[in-house]
Amino acid sequence: MARHHEVLDLHKPSMDGRLLRTVLLACSVFASLLYVSTEILGIIQWGGASATLGILATALGLVGVYAFGVRPRLIRWGATDDEVARPYPGADLIPGAKRSSTTMSVTIEAPPSKVWPWLAQMGVDRGVWYSFDYWRGRHSADRIHPEWQDISVGHHMAANPDGSAWWEVAALEPERFLALRMSVDLRGRRFDPRGPRPRFYSDSAWSFLLEKLPGDRTRLVVSGYWDFRPHWLEPFVRFLLLEPSTWVMQARQNAGLKRRAEREARSVVVAASGGAP
């Protein structure tokens, strides 16, 4: 049986793995510094093929710095070792999918009952995503809309203004877990995952796990599962596109959810105490 909860990357490397990563990072930084410093100081005259090799060394150095120094932190932004390594819900939603390489978490000073309504009303045609507002004329909601709270499996959360692309609710347990699924070919056209699949495609689950903490707090853990074809292209898409963009948008969304849910919780406390919100 496939281990669907297997993480794509070793977030907890052995001592040998850490040593190798450190050596590669050091070599990458050294290559970059060598070219830059010699170019500035004029110790070595880079010209023709040498200049090309110098630029290549710098590029490889920067890639190395990102891959071994920056990326390990970005893909697990805010998450603990346990949250990264343990099984994550939704492993059976997409047959053959692997656990996403990204797991990002945040602690919210509000109970799950105050966080869930913000998740339930997501979608470009509703509360948007609480991340960077890049939809023309649309901004993320700053209040709970009761009319947007009734969602169920199969509900569509629009991913663009005209509704031609969407995330479908694949699983939900109110105030506990929400999984959104998108199945598209590499030209962005949707397909029904219950039927024949195109030759090249992306089938992913973007999920939100709410864990109740003592003191009426919530731990939000965001991860998911991904099946991508062709397999040989997947590491490049993940490394160059998916992981950087996920960090930018998900870190912003986590912060947006935290700010909104905590503000809502505070207003309830103030109202209950008889003060002005």
C-alpha cells in the first residue's frame, strides 16, 4: 500500500544529510563570492568563456544558497517538526498523490469556532483569500458574512473573477478540517478526476487543519497532497514555481486569517463585558 502521507522532502535530515547540505551551501557561497570579489578587486580578469563560467558560478551559487539555506525554512514556515513529519488528513482524496513539500502553520488567539467562518467564506466571488488582494475591484472580507457560511462537499470556491476556475470542497469537518481540490491539465483546463485523466495534469488538495489549543486558541496547519504528470517535470515545477509562490501567498494568508479571527474574538469578548468594541 502506498504511503500517501510520505513527505516529498526530508525536513529532518540525519547528521550526514546536514553535513552534506552544509558543505554544498558553503561551496555555493564560495563560488559566488569568488567571482564577485575577484571581479570587483580585479584579481582575475574574467573575459570571454571565463566570464561565462563566472556568471554561471554565481548563478549556481545563488541557487545553492536558496536550495540549502533559504528553502528549508520557507517550505515549513511556522511549522514544528512534528507537524511536518506526522500524517496529515486527506491522504485518500487523490489516489497516488504524495504529501505536499510545504507545511505552514500559525497559532491563532481565538477558538476554532472563530476561525472556521473565515475559511468557509473563501473564494474570489466571496471573501477572497485573505492574502495579497490582486483581484481588480475585489478585496478580502473584513467581517463574517452569514450568507456565505453554508458549504458542503462539492461546493465551488471561485479561483478567478469569471468563475471558470475553482477549488472544489473535497472534504470538510466543520471547525476541524477543510480540503479544497483542483484538477486541471497543464493548459489550465479542468477535468473530472473520476473519469479518464489527461496525459499531463496537476491534481492537488489544499487543506486546512484546525487544532484546538488550551486557552481558546487554534493551531492552523496548512498542507495537502499533489499528483503531477509528467513525473520528471514535477521536481522542477515544485522547486521553481510552486514552493516560492506558496510561501508568498500562504504566509500572507495565515497572517490575514490570524489578524481577522483574533480581532473578531476580541470584539466578542468586549461586547460580552459590556464595553464598546
